[in-house]
Amino acid sequence: MFSDEIDDEDLEFMSHDYVTYNMACEYYRLGIKPVVCMAHEAGAVYKIRKKVLIRRSIFEAYLREQRKI
């Protein structure tokens, strides 16, 4: 995420349309609370029974918008 070049970690992450909170925390290097709050603000949270997933495309669009401010 922090370099201009795409590495194996980026390719692995981009292969998922939906990610868990833990996957997002690891990849974006954020804590669980900021990820949860931002995912809800973005409207990217999907609950399937007890499992909670983040729609990566919506979440990343939200992050790009926040970066412009």
C-alpha cells in the first residue's frame, strides 16, 4: 500500500473482493477500531450470520476520498 510497486502481498490482497477486519488491519496497518469505524462509515460492512466482511472496493474508494480532504 505504501509503495508505487505492486508486490506479492498486494496481489494476494487484491484477489479478495471481501476481507475480514483482521485482514484489513494487517494490510492497511491500522488498528481494529479505526478499521471497524471507517468500514461502517463507508457502508462497506456485510454480515453473513456471525461473520463480518468488508467489501474491499467500497472501503478503498472511501479511503481514497478521505485522503483528498
